[in-house]
Amino acid sequence: MTSNETRMMTDRVGMAAIGGLAGLSAWVLIEVVPEMVANPHLLITISAAVAGYFIILLAIVGPVTVRKAAIGAAYLALPAAVMLGWASLAFGSTEEFADSGFALIAWSVILCLGTPFVAVLMWDRRYWNSYLDLFDFSWSIVVRYAAAWLFVGVFWLVLVLSDALLSLVSITVIDFLMDQDPVPQILTGAVLGLALRVVFEMRDYLSPYLLLQLLRLLLPVFLLVMVIFVVALPFSDPAKLFAGLSPAATLMSVALGGISLISVALDKSDADATQAGWMQLAAKAMAVLLPILAALACYGIWLRVAQYGWTPHRLAATTAAIVVAAYAILYFLSVIAGGEWMRRVRVNNLWMAGVVMVLCVVWLSPLLNAEAISTRSQVARYLDGQTKAEELALWELAHEWGNPGRVSLDQLKALTDGSHSEVQRLIAIAEEEDARHMFSRRIGDNGRDAKIEKLFSMIRIIPEGHGLDAAALRYLPDYRLVPWVTDCAALNGPGCVLVLGSFDNATDEQEGLLFLPSKQDTYEVISVQMQEGTLVAGRNLQDAGEGKTVKLSSETVQRLLDGDFRIAPSSKNSLWLGEIELHPEN
């Protein structure tokens, strides 16, 4: 084996080891660290530091030596993790913080934009801000990661097929190994690291050049769509164009697509840029049209904020719109200034990358606490009479906007003026409901709570002393609730009867059977289950022999109220009414 081959093998083993360590770290972060670190903010900081470090390290090793890459990855990953942990202080738990999402997006953008700068800095400090080198590094990272993850997918496909083939001859060693934590994580990381190294070695054959050439082909198509949109704009319905954040998001996405395609067409230098005159003209035309899309997006967001106040989503949309507008204006000015317009666009790209990173840092800092700003906006609008109680983002304040949201709810609950009784009633519902749709359902139909109370009062529950209240029925869908109220109101017979018990000894969850009056003095039987204190309805019981819906006489159901029944096993515990056997899984 030659010295080159030995060095190549050493590099591949080294990258596989780094990848394997990354996989092991991922498993530790998910399975071990949460049990050892009780503080959610410290847990988020540690997780972000480790995850960010390996993402950057794997991305830049190859062009940069392992030693320099290890140092450079720490330069970016550690400060970004501290900022993310700082942002998490506004939330009470990791789940609540993760559900908010925007801080994680800001952290991810910092890593994505910062990684090429770190790579160039560690490669040669003299060229850390060289657009040519940053462009090359950025796109090579994209291609390397894409190809490497594709190989990881193929590897697992081959492994699964191999396991299936060997299992035919009773060899299950692959399946056994994959069941041992953290073998799958380490193996995935090792294969990813190895693939990244091989792709780097083959960079002369798998370069970003092909991808960039293909993307350039989209420029005239995208331009045509934008031209048609602008021409049709005067004839469009403004109400539809500014109906909410979705049209604004579409406009910004199209603008970002145009910005990206212009950058791709101009490449890293004039010599590498598209040389076709009509393609350069198309890039210029797109740059001229970008401010129109950006202005419409900004106006649409402003309308929503003026009408409903700030929310984290609207703040995030505003931040994105400012970035898009800045790009659009700079591209427009670069083109109309003439001369070296392509060079000016590249310089603007370099500056805007720094601006976006600063904005992300600000978003993660207390300088721009989206939840606190949104909370103050919502409460102020309510107290000023601009927003009605039912229009307030009360569920979001209770469940999504962290500590500032909960503090504002306490302030609203402390209001002693009787005119605030409605908002306080809605706050109680918001704090009670974990699901957004259930909150909307309850406040949208003020008669629903009354129906639930009425239904609960009409159901006879066996055994007595069950400890249930009407809240156990709050998740019943309307298609169950409405007819059941009518059925249970029937005056003849024993009415509605619910039997709860332990029908499956393998679980502690209570199951049961609900007996509902039906046609011709008969009763239907519906399986139910108690889940976290609420009743979940199943399907109608079927006769095991004939497969028909079970129908019982009112006399048979009356035996339940008379105590003439037992819950006893067959293969599992069943409800026995004489010789009739009923089980929730029938």
C-alpha cells in the first residue's frame, strides 16, 4: 500500500470515528443527559453546543484539517448554544421552548450562515471574508452533506434487506445488533462521516458546478411567473392578496427564491457568472421586480399587525420581511447603478449574511423577546378596548408564549372590575385545555358546556363512587354529544348506563361499556375507555358470531341497575348479564 493510500485510509477511518462519536453523542443527549440534568435551560444549552459542534465539524473537515476544524467548530457552536440557552429562559420547560420554534430557527440560521465563515477562517485567515471562497465552501458543504445523507439512506436500505435475507436462514445477528443502543446511532454517524470524506476526495467529479448550472435554468422560468404576477396585480382582489400571513409568506418565499437564483446566476466572480446576455438580462429584470414583492409582503404583514396586534409569528414574519426587503432594495440599486452591478450584488450578499446573523443573535437575546412583546401588545389592545375577550390569543398566552404569557394571564385574572368576567372565564378554559382545537370548540359554542353537564346528569354510572365529573366528557366530539343528549333524555326504560371496570388485567386503564337507548325499546352498546381522566368513545359492539351490532332489551339493561351482573374472565374480563357476555373489544 502506497503512502497516499495509507493516508487516504487513515483519513477515512478518522472521519468515520468522528461520525461515530457524533452518533454516540446524539444518543447520550437524548437518552442519558435528560436524566442527569434537571435544569431545562442548561439541558438546552448543552444539547445545542454538542449538536452544533458536530454539525459544523463534519461539514468543514476535509477542506480544513481535523485539528483546525475542531477549534473552528467551537468558535461558532459554543456562543450560539449560549444564546439559545439564554432565549430558553423565557420558557418553563424544554417542550414549551421547542414548540415555540422560532429561537431554534434563529440558532439554525446562525450555524448555516456562520459555518462557511468558520471554514474559510480556519483554512486561511487572510481570506475569511472572500466572497469567492465563501461561495465555494457554502455550496460544497451543501453537496457533500446531500450526497453523504443519500449514501446513509442507501446503506440502511441494504442493511434492512440483508437482515431480511439472513433471517430466512435463521441468522438474526444484524437484527440483534440494531436492537442494542446506541449501535444504530453510532453506525449512522460513522457511515455519514465516511461518506463525507469520500465525497470530499471525489470533489473533482462531484462538485457543486452541476447543481449550480441546473439551478440557473430555473431563472427564466421563475422570472416569467413573476412578470405574469406583476402584470395581473392591478386586476387582482386586494382582500385575497392581503387576507393573512399566508399570502405574505408566499410573496416572501418567491422573493427569496428570486434572490437565490440571482446569486446562483452571478456565481462567485464575473468569470464564473453566466455569460449569456439574455440570462444576465433575466437576472437584472428579476432584481428590478423584487422590491414589488417585498413591498406587498411588508404591507400585508403591517395590515395584520394593525388589526390584531403582535404575535411571535407576526414578529418572525416582520423580521423575515425586513431581510427580504433589504435584499430586494440592494439588488435593485445595484442594477440601476449600472457598471459593475454583479460585483455590487456579491458585496451586498456578504454584508447581508452578517446582518442576518446579527438579527438572529438579537432574536435570541432579551432585546427582542417575541413572547414578551406579543404579550404586552395583546393585553394592551384588550385593555384599550381594541380587542374583544374572545379575540385575544388566550390559549397561546397559556401554553405557547412562555413565562411572559403566564404572567399576563395572572394580571388579567387579578382585574376586579366586573366588565372583565368574560375574559376571566375564557382564561379558565384556556388553562384547562391542552389542545388548541378544544379551546376553540368550547369558546365557539357557548352551549356545549351546558350539553355536557346535561348529558352527565342523565348517565347512571356503575359503580357508584366512581369519582367522575362532567369534565370527563369534555373531549366528546359533537357528533357523539348531540345525539347522546337526545337519546339519554328518553323517559322510558333505565336510560343511559355506563359501566366502568378493569376489563384487561394487563393495564391499569379503566374500560367500560355505554348502554344507549335505541329504536324499538332496544339498547346499543358502545365501548369506552378512560384516558387521563377523560372518556373516549370507541365503536358499537359487534356480535362475535354473526358480526351484527349488539342490540339489548331494556329489561336486560335494567339488570345492570339491579346489580344482576358481574365482571368476570373468559380470555379477558367480560361483563356478564346472565348468559350474555360483553367486552369493550367486541
